[in-house]
Amino acid sequence: MNKRPSRREEILQALAKMLESQPGTRITTAKLAAEVGVSEAALYRHFPSKAKMFEGLIEFVEDAIFSRVSLILGEESQARGQIAKVLQLLLTFTERNPGITRIFNGDALAGENERLRSRVVQFYDRLETQLKQILREAEIREGLRTQITANSTANILIAAAEGRISQFVRSDFKRLPTENWEEQWQLLSDTIFR
């Protein structure tokens, strides 16, 4: 038996769908209410503001990504494999969730609450910190060293992933973030490690 999503989940799904289908368009609560088939007042019974709706999507991404990162770290023992899988996870997630990707690209947050942009910055900082930790532990456990500092290496890896995500949004979701990623990762991997 399929469980019907809660109204809160329906609202978040509709918001993500609208972000995907209406790039460049500001999503208003009136449009969102019409998409869900409820009144604006009904939206506000579940979320006190539109910013809270965006935060709900950000929390969904954080939970999905970081719970899977924990699994990757438990399943994969080698640093190169861990980093490859973490970056692949991020790119695959964004590819499968184009509307939400507009939030993490910053595109959908223009004119929205500054707190939302801070949450996105915090997400990428947390992911970068995770990569730094993997790199530092790799040096101790595996004797695997990077050409530049772990901090700089983690930053360039995040920058490469963010660049792929930006291309995806900029192309109206036609240029997939995972396209050619395997060969690009191989080049990055060969270059960053000594």
C-alpha cells in the first residue's frame, strides 16, 4: 500500500517541481498554492513563510547527502574511492533533482532571505570539510599525499563539482553534471595526488 505524502511533503514537492519547470521565474506563494491546489492560508498552516519552505528543501538535501556520505565512508576504505563517491553522489543528486539544484546554485534564492543563502554556503562548507578530513586521514592511514594542502585540494574539488552544477542550471538542465565526469575525475585524481 502506497503511503500518501503529507501536505507538507506535497508543498515541498510542488515547490521543487515549479523550480524545475519555471527557471528564472520567481515562485510566489499564490502560484505555489495554486500548484498544490490549496489556499495560501493552507500553505501558511504548514510553513510560516516561503523562506521556511526553501529551508525545508535545504534540510531534505542535507539529510539525503550527509546520511549517504556516512554510508560511503563506512563502505569504502580508500580515500580516492571515498572522494570519488562523495562527488559522484553530489552530482547525481543534483542531476536527479533539478529544481532543488537551483537552490544550491543560488539561482532560485535571488531576492529571498539572506539566511537561505547562508544555509547553502554552510552546506558546501560542510561538504568541503568532509573532503578535507578524508584527505588528512588518507595521509595518515594510506600515506596518500596531495600535491597541495588538503584545504586547497578539498576546495578545488568542491569548485569543480559546483562548476558542473552551475553548467547544469545555466543550460536549463540539458548539460548533465555527470556527463564526462568519470574521465574528468580521473584527471583530477591523477593530478591532485603525489
